[in-house]
Amino acid sequence: MLPMEIQDLQQWLENTDLRLSSTKTVWGMPDFRPREAQRTPGNPNSNLELCNEMESKFHSYTDLRNAIHRMLGEQRGVSGLQYRAQTLHPWSRNGPPCTAKYRSARPAGEGLSLAKEFHSTVQDLLTKMTRCEDSIGGLPTPSYVLDTVCSELQDHRTLVSEVNAYGEKKAAVENAGSRLAALSRREDCDVVHNLIMTVQDRYRKLHQRATERGRVLEEVRKNAKQFSESWRLLVDWMTEVEQTLDTHKEIAVSHEEIKLQLSEQKEFQKLLRSKRPMYEATLKSGRSLHERAQSVEDCQHLENLLAELRDSWDTIAAKSTERQHKLEEALLFSGRFTDALQALNDWLYRAEPQLDEDVPVGGDKDLVNNLIDKHKVFQKELGKRAGCIRTLKRSVRDLTRSSTADAHWLQEQMEELEVRWEAVCKLSISRQARLEAALQQAETFDGVVHSFMERLADTERVLKCGVIPEGEDALLAFSKQHEESVLDLRSQEVDLDNIQVLGEQILTCCHPDSIITLKSWISVTKTRYEEVQSWAQQQGQRIQAGLAALQAEREEVQRLLDWISSAEEALLLREQEPPAETLEINMELIAQHLIFTEEMHRKLPEVENATKSCKQKLVPKQQGSPSRKPLTKRRSTLKMQPTPPLPLEHLDPQTPLLSQLVGQWQKLWLLAQSRQSHLDQHQQRLREMEEFANFDFNMWRKRYMQWISHLKSRILDVFRTIDRDQDGRISLKEFIDNVLASKFPTNSLEMNAVANIFDINGDGFIDYYEFVSALHPSRDPYRRTLDADQINEELSRQVSQCNCPKRFQVEQISANRYRFGDSQQLRMVRILRSTLMVRVGGGWTALDEFLVKNDPCRVKGRTNLKIKQKYLSPDSFDRARRGSSSKGLAVSRSNSSLSLYSSASAPSSPLTRKALLRRSFSGDRCIRPRSSIAALGSDLQFSSVGDDDSLSPSEEAEKLPS
């Protein structure tokens, strides 16, 4: 029982060592492996299973070792078992070489954990980056309120920190992926690289979006901060001025003090007029922010700020005007009518030139709105001064009644004032009408310009972004779309003319501050239209060129199709002609076909040029197992004729015309190749028939034997090479194909005749004896085979009676020459009068007597103790083990006999060889009785010779069992 368990453990260790030697530890992504690959020893999961299995086997080894120790304690003869048990432990010094491999299987667990950690890290990082990208996409548009945009910037800085943290994780993933890919299979390396590229691409997009949002936020914050600072400065200044105006409400009584306050009021009005540009710029900036704002809260907040700014400004202007009027009334009531009249005349004198009909009021929309706001302020001031005029009239009327000294002068001054007043009022009404007309004209111009620019931008986007397709249908559809775009562009030319006419009309009565703006708008619209028109012309030229190229390509393809059709028809007609009867006629046909082939080669560049627009086919990658090797080297001797590649097979035509061209050209090429093959075969057939007319089998046999001798082979080697299934016979087809595939100079006609000669009995097969008889008609192959079989049978019977743990070794070196025992001395064996004799010294000795003297278990005159010390002790096992590994052609200890074949012995059946291999690897030591020659062959086995694995064909034939 124990020997069987030890033998099972040894067999398992040998199989495990073979598995570990044939594979290497491979890391990778287990989730992406096919199920079959996960069962390979190189897989981390399989390695872990192997480690667990080895640990379980270790428990069996421990039980066996304890049992052997118990038997040793009982003083049983189990030293051989103890030695065999010591060779089982994979961590022992003298154990099998799977120790290092067993330890190297442990890092596969590290590879599996690294692969799982890499996969989970990549998935987690991709999930987080996707979530972060979605959060960035879900963020609202930047706010145009300073406080809000500052808080958004603070949140964005936090987001940027998170994105940078993802960058660090990406670098860690790249390092882990590089380490994993270095020890992974090729397909797993592709998966790892794809995952790393996915992470890099996702991080690049995330970083780009975060950077773009940060730039937009910074720009919005800059504009919002500029508006907020200007607004704050103006509001603070107006608040301070309003408080100052409120504190100076009292009007002086004396004439001098009133004039001083009037002069101070004039200085304040100058200061207020100097602040107006800043006020208008702030209003313009606020309106721009309000137009770009998309949030309702932002729009409402900006409207409130603009309303507060306008209200404060209007309040300051109203209070300043009111104080001016009060001072003028106080000056009037103080009795200084002359000064009051002079002040009113001066104001009217200053206002009248600004309201003149010749003063232009046209311009862009913003300027006209500013002019309207200023005129409204003037109208308010004019309305307030109307009360002063009425008061002054009453005062002058009263003075003229009571006093006549200056009445006439005052009356003239008052009439002049009334005339000027009436003129200013009329001019104010006229200016109001002109401003309203200018505003309407400016709004029309602004609407036309913006609508024109938007339509032009859409047309330009279509022209620039539209990629010209390559296909005919797509190109025609694109040409139709381009024509629609051109028609739309031509319709916009009317709008351009309207813009220019309207702009010229506005420029005739344009305010000087708006001339540059209007001219720039007119120039920009004209330049943009010309630019888009040039784009349309260029694209139209490219479309026309593409259509012309398609037409030329269609004509070229049609010309090639016509040529191919005529060439195909000519080839078919030539194929229908009867074959040539002589070599000269056939050579002429080959020359004619060669001319046709050259013409096809000259046409090939034209066909390739016509099909250059075709796409390339996607050829799938050939998945081949690198560990698969050819089962035999015999196929390498057969020369395979390389198949020429089919022309244009890598193309994927997109149009029916090109598909027809490619198909017709390939068909013509195949017809030409078939024609060339038929002509060559017919040429070869004619030559063979000419050579076969003088065929002599004796000459053929002589050449074949010389060829075999040149190869340094035997007839048996040649027969075994042809007999691949090792059934002892070959078919006529196998024989003919093998000889034709070799380098032996012959042809099919000769081989058909030779095969019929070899097949003596006419059963369609050639056995070994027929093969030898055909090549050596005078040789009888049965005599030597009979002697060799008798020697084999007798040697097998005598050696099988050996009872030593290590069977007495006998090996055949050549015909009738053998080596016996540990000395491995070469001796000659022969049959003499039905007795098997062995050459010893200068004489001959019977085989049984020779074995009695040399076989340890048959030695006479020795005690069992000496035999045990020399042949059965563990030290003898060590010496025998080392000797078997150093000496060549040694029979393994499990052999019961040896295989003997002479050069003339016939090959045995494949069933016999399989039985032999099963017994040679099983290691049984059963004693077999004498049997037939076929059964004898099944009990024989040879070992390898030394360290040199390269043997000559004759040596292989002698060494290998059939």
C-alpha cells in the first residue's frame, strides 16, 4: 500500500514540475480572460489553486513519513521506502526541481491582488471623474453679480483641487498599469493600456472643462468688479454731494452773497458735467452686463443698481437746477432786475446754439439715447425757468407803471428776452422731434446690422464646417446644400445694401461722436460679407473640382471595365481551344500569355489609381497560441507552393461601379492565373510524356538508391518516413506524393508506373517486404529478420528472470552487438546450433551461463549480506541513479526487458508501440513470459543517449521502437 502511495505522489510531483516548466507566471486582468485561459498554470487563480493543492499533498506526505518512521521503529526492512519518501518533499535538498517553481507560484497571488486593485482603482477613478464632470456640466452659468461670482470662484478653486487630486491618482494608476503590463499577456497588456488611455482621456477632458470654466469666471469677475467699483465711486460721490446740497438750502439776502452763491453753483454744475462721461460709461457697462446675464436674480439685481444710479444722478441734477432757479429768483427779488435779466439772457444764449437745427442728432443707438436723456434734463430745466420768466414779466410791468425813467429800456430788454425764450422753446420742441426720428433710425440700423451679422455667421458656419464628402451621392447632396447657402448669401446682399444706404443717411446728420462707430459697422458688414462670399466661392470651386474628378474617375473606370471585358472574353476563347499537341506550340501559347500578363501588369497601376478612394478593410488580428508547435518535423520537408495574394483584396469599395471594377479585375486575374497554371501543367505533362517514352525502372531504382545513400539513410528509414500511421503498409498515393514532394528528380508518370511495380500483389498497398523486394530484388529480407527475432526472444526470456530491484541492463548497439550490466562492455551475440552464444574474451559462452556469472541475483558463492550491501542498500540506489543520468542509452529501472531491432527488421504495428509507451511510463516490473515477436516488441524500451539529442537518420531508426 505504501509503495503505491509513494509512487502516486512521485507521479503527481513530476506532472506538477512539467506544468510549471512549460508555463510562466503571467499577471493580467482576470476579468477579461477567457474561461479556458483562467485554467492555465500561468494564471494567478490557477497558481493559487496549485499552491493549495500542494499544501494538501504535503499532509499526505507527512502521513506517509510518519508511517515509515513507525515501521522503522518496529525494525522492518523499509530503507528503500525511506529513501523514496525523502525524494517527495518539494522543499528538500534532493527533491524534484519544482521547489523553486512552487515558491515562484506564490507571487502570482501578488499579481492577482495587484490586478484586482488596479481594476478597482481604475473603475473608482473613472466613476469619480464622471461624477465630477457631470457636476461641472450641471453648474449654472457664471453670475454677473460680484459677490456671487466671487463665491463661485471659491467653489471652483475647491473643484480644481479635487481635479488635481484626480491627477495624482491618475499618475499612480499609470505606474501600477506599467508594472502590471510588464508581466501580463499581450491581450491583457492591450486591455491595461486601453484602461490607462481611457483614464488619461477622461482626465484631460475634465481638466480642460475645469480650466475653461475658471477662465470664464475670471473674465466675468473682472467685468463685474469694474462695474461695481465705478458704480460705488459714483454713488458715494453723489451721496456726499446730495448731503452738501441739503446743507446749503438757505439763500442769501444781500446782493453780493447771492452773486457769490450763483458763482459757486456754476462751478458745481461744471463739476457735474465733468462727471457725466463716467456716469454714462458706468451705465453702458451695467447695461452690457444686464444683456449677458441669464439668471433672473442677476438681471433684477443689475436693474436695481442701474435704477439706483440713475435716480441718484437725476436727484443731484434736479437739486442743482432747483438751487440755480432759487438763486436767480432771489437775485431778481433783491431788486437787481438788470442782473436777473442778464443771467436769463446768458442761459438762453448758451442753450440756443445747442438746440439749433444745424446741430446733428443722428448716430448709433447708444449715442441717441444719451442725447435724449440730456435733452430731457434740459427740458426739465426749461420748464423750471418758465416761472422765472413769468415773475420777471410781472416785475417789469409793475416797474414800468410806477417809474418811467428806465421803463422804456426795461420794456425793450423784456421783449428781447421773450423773443429769445420763444425761440428756445421752439428749438427744444424741434430737437425733441429730431431726436425721436434719429432714435427710430438708429434702432432700425442696429436691428438690420445684428440680423445681418447673425445670418452671415450661420452661413459661414455651414460653409466652414461642412467637410466635402468623397462619395458621389454625398457630394451631390452637399452640392445642393451649397447652392442653397449661396442663394441665402445672395439674398443677404440686399440687406447689405440697405445697411450701407441707411448708414449713409445717418452719416449725413450724424453726431461727431458716432461717426467712427457707424463707419466701422458699415465696413465690418461689408468685409464680413466679402469674406463669407470668398469662402462660398472657394467651396464651390472645390465641389466643382470634386464633381469633375468623379466624372473623370467614372469615365476611367468605364474604360477599364471595357478593357477587362474584352480581355476576359479573349481569355475564355483561348481556354476553349484544344490543348497543344507539341512542346513548340505550347511554348508559343505560353509566350502569348506572358505578353497578356505583362499588359495586365501595366494596367494594374491604372486600376489602383482608380480605386485609391476605396477604404481599407479591417483585417482581424490572428489569435494564435504561441505554445502550439507542429507535432512532427516531417511536414517541413514538403515544399508548399506559395499562393500569390489576390490583388485589391484589402479594398472595401463604397460605390457599385468601383465594386464592379474590383470584382471584374480579380476575376480576370484569377482567369489569367488559371490559364498560366493550365499551360504550365500541360507543358510539364508534355515533357513528362516525352521523358516517359524512354523510362527504365532499373535506371530509376538505381537513381533512387543512390539518392537514399546520399541522404545517409536506410530503406527502413525511408519506409517509416512514408508510413506516418505506422501500420506497416503504405498506399500507392502516399508513396507517390511523398516521393514527388521530396527532392528526388522524377515525375508523376514515372511514379505511377513505379508504384504499380512496387505493388507486387496488386492490393493497392505496399508493405515493407514489397518495398525492399522492389529496391533489392535479389535480397531475401526474411532470413536476417528470423535470426534477429530469435535473439530478441531469447534475450527477453532470460533477462525477465532477473529479480534485482534494479533490473540487469542490456541494450542493443547494432546488429548482433549488445552491452550487458553496469560495465557496459560491448559483446557480440549469435545463434550457434539453436543456442544463443555471447562472445567472451577469445571464445563463446552460452547466454544462461553468462547471466549466472554477471547477474547479481544469480551469482553463486556470495552471501545475501554482500548482495544487499552492493545492490540493495540506499547508497547503491544513489550510485545507480547518478549512473543512469550520466551514461547513455541506459534502460530505466522500471524496464522488464529491452527492445532489439536489426537494420532489416520490419516495422511493427502502432498498437504495439502505444502499448510499449504505456508500459515504459507506468514503471511496472511484472515478469512476462516468452511470447511472439509482436508481443516481444511491446515489452522493449530505449533511453536517450548522453547529452547530444541530434542523431543521424540511421541511428534514429535503430534507436526508436516502431
